[in-house]
Amino acid sequence: MRTVIAGGHGQIALKLERLLADRGDRPAGIIRRPEQAQDLVDAGAEPLVLDLESATAPQLAALLADTDAVVFAAGAGPGSGAARKNTVDRDAAVLLADAAELAGVRRYLMVSSMGADPAAHHPDEVFRTYLRAKGAADDAVRSRTTLDWTVLRPGPLTDGPGSGLVRLAPSVGRGTVDRADVAAVLAALLDEPGTAGQTLELVAGNAAVAEAVAAAAGHDG
């Protein structure tokens, strides 16, 4: 399976690329800066250099030839202003959906955020813009009948080694989750088409990743 990951140099993306490469898949990551390429090569991924804030859908679609799935894991990141929350967290996600449609790639995994909502309220202006941008991106992707989308909304992210134990459901309550476990869930979701059409929240929990994803797809027991 060839999976192209937007935001290929992000922490979750690099962990996902390693997982996919280790199991024999062909991950590729979209990066903005050529100097990031070696980190992807070291993770077993093919680096694809393209600026998602200036690229067109046909330019991005050209990178998606022979691709089975795309993952949107890009983000403006901490310290960026409100404007880039819209151009990266919202607009680049929509661009990837447009490009996937042009390239005939149906499977689309969206790394969103718990609390994402186009009408989100939060006292911090930048974080409010972020939640609204993510919510708008989710809605834009979920409106596409040509995509087999799954929206994953992790709780606040932590940097532990990952426990492999999670809670994954449409609503899970408050909690944090290690980036390593987010990557593991994404890898499992790529193998589970039964989760298409679902928006799932993710926090640390008591279920093994494979079991949690199977349950979300309706394969309990």
C-alpha cells in the first residue's frame, strides 16, 4: 500500500511513516523544506517536496499517482498565528481532498482535534481559530461522497512512548493520548475500510489498538 501523508515531517507523521515502512508498505510524506527530506528517508518514507500553502490541486494530484490512501497530518504548529491556522489546518486539508479526487484516491484519513468545530468558542483567539479551522476542514472532507474518509480527533497530545492501549469512539470524554498511539491508530485505520464515514475521538484507554479499531468498524468479538 502506498500512503501519502501531508505534513510528512510532523511528529505523528514520522512515527506513522516508520510503522508503515516496517510492515512493508510504501509511505511518502509531503514536506515544505528540502532539508527535511533525510528525516523521512531515515523513517523509511519517500520525501515529496511541495508547499501546500501555494500548490494547486493538480500539482498535488500529480504526486498521488499509484496511491492507495492519503493522511492529512499537517498543521501550522505552535507559535503560528491565526492566519496560518486557516491556510494550513483548513485550506491545505481541503486542497488534499481536491487532489485526492482528481487522482482517484478514495481513502482519506484526517488527523483533526477533539473540540474541532466551525463555531467553536475559546477565550484564546488563536486556539479558537485553530478549532474552527479544523472543524471547517472536517466538514469539507466529510461532505465528499467520492472519498472514503475517517476523521480522527485525538485529545491533547503527549510525548510518551505509547502504551498501545486506547479508547476510540464517536465520543470518549476527556483525556490525553501519546503521539505514538495516534500513529498506531492511523496505521490500523488504513487497514480497516469499515471505519470509513466515521468521526472518532481518541484518548488513552484500556483497549489494544487493533481491538479498538475493529470495534469501531463493527467487528466486536
